[in-house]
Amino acid sequence: VEMAGVQVRRAWRPDDVAGLAQLARDLRREAPDLAWFNLGFSVFGRGRAANMIGLCLPALAQARGLSTVVTLHEIWGAAHLREIGAVNGRLTDAGGMLATRLLLRADALCLTLRAYVERLRAEYGAPNLHHVPHGLFDEPTLLPPHAGRNLLMFASHAPYKGLPGLLAALEQLRQGDPQVTLT
């Protein structure tokens, strides 16, 4: 996407620890007025090391005197580690809690769910939390009428996100109407 006055430079790839180190150097070199990080706990790759290093970047930027804002799409502790297949559960859990504490150092931490704000306030006493809900960026439009019944799900699928419950609900709906579909 190109926009006037906006320069896009791809700085890292998933699981690229060297790229994350380069990103830290780029932050120092560019010296922006504000560094805004749009994060999830697994955004930096499939490995714990890359994710932990990446999740430390906002704290590193702030330690270098940059104003920092983090938008966090999930919080640590909202999922049970064994349910998502995390190995070395205690080590991973300790890393997740440390990453949370580091992210809470940002000047502002924006969370997409109000329940996340309430939970982090209760657990960490954080004063810098803001609820910024996901929403539509354009005026919604209606789709043309559909002949059948279709259940539409928007989600990032993971074992702990309720997929079994959705499939059970679909089966119940199909008992009353076998034409129901799931998208």
C-alpha cells in the first residue's frame, strides 16, 4: 500500500532473529517521535526465542528514549498453555508473564477487548491501558440474499478459541435445517 508521506520498509521476517536485531538498530537510526507496535504474542514467528526478542522491542525502544505505543491483540494468561500445545509450559508461562510486564512499560498499551483491559488492570495494576476495539473501517454493505442458511465465522483459529463449540452449534443447527453451511 502506498500513501503520500508514508515510507514502507520491510525490516524483518518471521523467525528471523537477525532481522529483529536489525529492526532494533533501525529504530535507533530513524529516531522517530513515536514507535507504535501492533503485536500478538506469536507475531514474530513460530519459535519462543524470536517472539520473546520481538516482544522486548517496545521496552528497548522506550529505554532509548522513544515514546512507545503498543496495540496488543491478546494477553498472556487468557489461554491455557497445554490446550494450545505449548511445550515447556512453566518456562513459556514465565516468558509470557515477563513479556507482559515489558509491554506494560509502553507509554500506552491499547487492547482490543475490554475484558483484557480489566484483567491487566486487576493483575498488574497498570494505569496506561486503553480499550481500542476492532471495528469496521468502511461503511458496511449488505450482501445479496442467500438461498440457504450460512453461518459465518471471523476468527483466528487456535485450539483454545472455541472451534469445538462452533462445530457443535453447527451440528445442532443442521438437525433443524440440513442445508446450513459454515464459512
